[in-house]
Amino acid sequence: MPFAQEAGAAFETLMGGFPKLSLAPERLAQLQQEYVQRWQELLQSAGSQSAPVLADKRFSHETWRQNTPFAWTAALYLLNAEFMRRMADALDGDARARDRVRFGVQQWVDMLSPANFLATNPEAQQRLVETGGESLKAGMQNLLADLEKGQISQTDQSAFEVGRNVATTPGAVIYQNELIQLIQYEATTPRVGARPLLMVPPSVNKFYIMDLQPDNSLVGHAIANGHTVFMVSWRNVGQEQGHLGWDDYLESGIFEAIRVVREITGADAINTLGFCVGGTILATALAALARRDERPAASMTLMTTLLDFAEPGVLGVFVDETSLRLREQSIGNGGVLPGRDLATTFSFLRPNDLVWNYYVSNYLKGEQPPAFDLLYWNSDSTNLPGPMFCWFLRHMYLQNELRIPDRLVCAGEPIDLRRIDLPSFVFGAREDHIVPWIAAYGGARLLAGPVKFVLGASGHIAGAINPATKNKRSYWLGPAPVLEPDAWLAEAVETPGSWWNEWTRWLEAYKGPLVPAPRSVGSADHPPIEPAPGSYVKQKAP
């Protein structure tokens, strides 16, 4: 019972910092009453011989069940955590402020899990005894090593090397400037579509999320289906590129990549694909070109991309006027946002999976993290130029202006997404916490031309990188994206397998007539500079 009273007082204090939020007294009283009832039930069952059922993977090890006091500590923690979240969900008022409170409460309750402390973690204690104290010694060594690196180790870094066992699809860099290297991959089929495919990865991460290993490479999948594939590799910028802005990413990035791809292949129109922020950059660039009456794209694919930022996901809790002004003052006119800061932010979007899980295993239990290609990529941080980053946060996340016709001026052109007017394939992931599927769907509704929206299972990365070779999970197909999201989902039909197959069938109509595959990459005007994956992707953020 003391918790209910203290929690209520704490929330009243918290609400003092959020004048647009309130918690109705009757709702608080109801939650307190329910909590007291559950707390009393827990106390009454504590007299039994069996430990409580702990339906949480943090407490799944048998040591929690074998040590009854620890099990009851975990059960009480789960009860308290549940009601703290329910209080946050019960708030009335400003939606953005509610999201920030919910996020803060979730961070707090995740941090205070008894699994995170040696004194209340029976599994870590058992390992300490079994190893004669060596697990604690190893944990301290892991902690010191991670402090030196500035991040929690999520995988065995020594197990991977870019170009050796990740990002290994054969090809070459055939163009580069201050911001990008452009890679052309070697064909594996005797004939290819006359229209090449240009892939634009997110600028906040390395491109090889789309070319991890042969069995989960989207690049390899496209090549195997007869596409000549080009890839933009964004530079991991340093202070000398700290002046670059959003327009540079359009002009030196997308405009130049499209120009070179067309020159090498001789194609009047190309197919394009953008992933996450790469999709936002790509769509903005194509809209700017359309304003100039230039239409170099025959199709556009957007993977987990935000065009309408009305529902920006959990990242929205980090963006407000005060914090953005501080960013603008520090790096808005020049400077670099360290990739390490971004990596830490993304990890705390899923703290139990990407922070506390490794905190417990690495430090409390003294274990070494296993080798995992996806987590190796996740920890390969990428810096961003301050002016570009601040402009993006203000005009997209904070002011949501990309969705408003002609509100933004980019590369000297007013931007209206409706001017793109080409066939588009838009993919959203149902459990995506970075680009909620409803937001991806909202972006699809801003586009002109025929639009196919596909909803995949799982999250931002696992949903997008769902290789056809394994054909796992499922995806939903529905009508054109004109209905409200819930109505669309109600009509959609679930299909087992990878959405890559659906995309491949869709893109087949836009690949153009089959022609002999190029014997080599590049051209006389754009000869190979260095083998893929190039040097830009190998640059490490300090």
C-alpha cells in the first residue's frame, strides 16, 4: 500500500513539470484500489511453498524459481512496474508530453529491475560461486573495456570485418565525391533489366544493413532477380564535412548518384529504393527534380520511411523546441553529431534488449557477447553533419513540413511530394518502434501515382531485412492506401513468407526489357576506383 500512495504523490509532482498533463483523481483512485488488491493477493500467496509465476524473460532462469525470496522480489517489481506504466497511460493532455512521460517511466522501471543488481540476481550470484569469483573479475574487465570504447558491447567485434564477411557482394566503387561513394555490383544472371536499381540506405547507419551476408542480402536478392544494382555509400563524416546541410545530401548524394547511374547504363529512367531516412532523402530529391520537370525514376520503393512525421514513434520524445535550439546553437552552423550519441539513443529505445540485457550478461555474469552480424552493424556508428541533422529535426520531426505542399524549399525548389507521380511500393513493419507502420502508411497516402502498401511482421530492421531464402514471418496485402489505417488492416490479407518476394514481383513490371548483363562494372567515364564495399563504409566514428 505505501507504493500506491508514494506513486500518486510522485505523479502529482511530475505533473507539476508538465502543465498540459493531468491525472483524473477518480482514475488515480481506481488504479490505487486495483494496486492494493493485487498487492494483497500477492502477500496472501506468499505463504505458499511455491514461487510465483514470472512471465518475463529477465526472470526465466531456474535460479529465480529455486530461490523463493528472489522470486517474490521480482514479482513485486513486476507489479509495481505494471502500475507505473498504467499511470503513465492514464494521463490526459498533450500527446507529445504524454509520450515523454511514458518513455521516462519505462526507462526508470527497466533500470530498476532486480535482474540488474548483483544483490538481487540469483543467477549472477550462482555464477559467482561456481566460478570462484572469476565471473565478477571478468565482468569488471568487460566494464573497463566498454568504458574505454564508450559503449556497451553487444557482439564480438573481432568476429566481423567489413568486406571480409559482411558487405561481401562483388562490385566496385565507380564514383565518389565529398559525401558519397557509388557502388555498382557485378551481375550474376546472363541478362538483366534495362533499367538499373539505385539503393539509398539511411544516412544514420552504414549501407551494409542491405548486404550483411549472402543469405540475408537484399542487394544479392535483387541481383539474383536480374537487376543491375547500384548502392549509395554515405561518408562517415568528420569535422571537415561538418558544414554539409540537407541540400548537400540531395545534390551531392541523390542527384549525383542518379546522374552517374544513368550515364553508365544509358537508361533514361531508373528504379529507386530508399530505406528509413534514405527514403526520406530520396523522396525529397525526386520531388525537387520533378519541380524542374526532370523525372529520372521509373519507380520508387520506400522501406520503413517517414514522410509524414505526425506519428514519429519513440524518437519523437527526444525532439522539442528547447532541446533542438541547444543542438542548433552547438552544431547547427557547423560541427558533427557523433555517431556514438545516435547509437546510444537507438539502444535506449529498446533498453531491455539492447542495454540491460548486455549489462547483466557482460558485467554481472562476466560473459562475452556472441557474434551477431546485425548487432555488429548496429554498433558501427555513423557521424552526421550538424547543419543537416538540425535541419532534418526541425523541419521534419518538429514541424512536420514535408507533408505540406510547397512549404519546404530544398535544392532551390519548393517540395510537393505529389509531383513525384510514379509507381511506388511502400513497406511498413507492424512492430516498428522507429517508424510506426501507421506513419509509414500515412506517408504512402501523400504520394501520387499508383501506390502499393505492404505491411510486414516484426520490427524496423528484422521486419525489413527478412530474406526470401529463409522465407520466414509474414506480410499483409490490402487495398490501395486510401482508407484509414485500421480500416486498411481490417481488409488486408496475411500472407506467409518474406515480403521481398512480393516486392520482386511488383518491381518486375518496371525493370524494362531484358538485355545482356554488363561484362564489367563502370564505364570509360566512370572506371572502377576500388573494390566494393569501398573505403567510406570502413571509416570508423571516433
